[in-house]
Amino acid sequence: MLDALSEKLQQTLADVRQRGTLTEDDVNAAMREIRLALLEADVNFKVVREFTKTLKERALGEDVVGQLNPGQQVVKIVNEELTTLWGAAAGGITFSPRPPTVILMAGLQGSGKTTATAKLARHLRESGGSSVAVAACDVYRPAAVDQLIKVGAQAAPTSTSRAPTATRSTSRWALDRAKMDGKDVLIVDTSGRLHVDEKLMDELKRIRGAVKPHAILLVVDAMTGQDAVNVAEQFSEAVDFDGVVMSKLDGDARAAARRCP
């Protein structure tokens, strides 16, 4: 997906780089092509509008127009703004001084929460040497618990907490078990829905109250395209998540989701 978008942007900027001087009309034409490339990649139209507006203001405000060899300067501006849009610096998880650090995974059904949970467990073990437990709190999707047990065991030597009770009770039981086992991190995999609804949000709030997570991560399917922004906004209003895990970035080239705030 990102390779395809990068190729389109490079094609758009190729003509700009070849010009000896640029006029304001040239800048407008370049912004129009960049706008089209982003919209074709299914980037949210509000993000595209803000992004191209900022590009244009910088291009016109940094004396690019009328100067010799301005193409590289325009390319530099585009690169800087794309870096800012996606996140200039990588964020990390702040670990609690009193383990276990509790991480709550949220998202819609099919977004990849269970797989992301297992991958995160493996990453924490391999990068920081943390001992990790994962809690299966999706009691609605068929075989969701069994899936987490299997992929969790493949990803890292984690202990999967499992109890045939309500999700709030299961999450609390998992936390107590992680404390007894001396785990550094507990990752709680929650249930999802096909769309955001009140029942889903209430359940997340109950689990959050039970385990008091140090970080809430929203798992977003990149292939949902523009709707990923709407999903992120709705989850933010309900549970105020701390970060985003974007899955399936190697999928459809026309399915770009913005880095969520």
C-alpha cells in the first residue's frame, strides 16, 4: 500500500523537480495531483485537505516560487509534512514501576486484535526481555479464546489466562494470575463488533475499570480506508486510547488509513 502511494507521489513530483522555476500555478497544479494521489489511496478527505493546504502554504511562503531549481525544495517540504503526518518520532509503552504493566487491546471485529496481541507479546519478550501473560476476554467470537492460546504460544512463552465467566471477571482473574506468576506485562485481548455500538463501549469501560490498564491500544485495519478515522474518533470518545496498532498494511493499495491522533 505504502509503496504504491510512494510511487504515485514520486510521479507527481517528477515534473516539479525538472522545472527550472516554478510559478504559483505550477504549485497549484502539483498540489492538485498530490491531492488526487492521496484520495485514490483512500486517505480521509479531511486529512488530504489539511495536508495539501499546509504544503501549499509552505511552498508559497518559503520563496520557492520564482527561484532557480525549486523542485528539490518542494520535494523536501512534501517529505517533511508526510513525516509529520505519520508521526515524526516513534512512541513507546511506558512500563509501570510495579508490574505487571497492563495493556488493553481494543478494536472492531476482524481488525486483527488477537494476532496483534500475540505479536506484541513476542515483541516485548524479544526486545526487552519481559515476561508476558495474555488474557483472552473475547467470549463472543467462536474459537477466539482457542485462537489466542494457539498464536500466543507460537509468538512467545506466554501464559494465556482463560475463565468461562463474564469478560470483566475474566480480565480481573487474569490480572490476579499475572501478579501471582510474577509477570512483567499483561495484554488483555477484548471482543469486537462489526461496528461501534454502545454495548461494545460499555464492555470496554467495564474491563478498563477492572484492570486499570496503563495503556490502551486501538487496533485498526488499514483496509478500512477512510472509515478508520471515524472508528478512531468513536473509540477515543469512549475509552481515550493511548496509541494505535495498524494491521494489514501490506493489503489493498487503495486502502490507506491515516495515523490516528
